[in-house]
Amino acid sequence: QLHLMMSEKNELSRSLEMVQKELQEKESEMKREISEYKDRLLQAEKEHQDALTEANRKNEAEIEACQDKMNSLEHFISSQKLEIEHLKSNKEELNSSLKEANQTLQELLKTKVR
């Protein structure tokens, strides 16, 4: 019976060792997989951050270009307003000169008729 017990004990010990070895292998495999997932996550985060940085850079450049264009258009509008004012002033002067010329013409025609 002792021999049978010793044999059983040895069998159980071997089974325990096999189970422990399997558990260690599974633990190693899981650690390796976790490490791979962490590396992939870090890489994905880096790519995402790089994409965000590039998008921000492009947006800032586009905003700056739009601001430059807006400033240019504001300057153009301002110069056009000045030109309009200048043209209005010239029109008033021409209207006044035309009025004077018409009056002079009327006076000359009256003088000629007499």
C-alpha cells in the first residue's frame, strides 16, 4: 500500500509539475502578447499624434493664408472707397463746371439773339 501511495504521489507530483509548466508557458505567452499590444498601442498613439500635429499645422497655415487674403481684400476695399469718394468729388466738380458752362452758353445765346 505504501508503494502504491508513493507511486500515486510521484504521479501527482509529475502532474503538478506539468500543470505548473503549462501555466508558466501561458503566463509567458500572455506577457509577450501584452507587450505586443502595448507596443502597437504606443505606435497607434504616436501615429494619431503625428496626424493631429500635421492637421494642426495645415490648419494654421490655411488660417494664416485666409487672414492674409482678408487683409488684402480689406486694403482693396479701402482703396476702392477712396476712389469712389474721389470720383464723386470729380463728378460734383464736373456738374458744377457744366452748370456754369450752360449758364455762360445761355447768356451768349441771349446776347447773340439781341
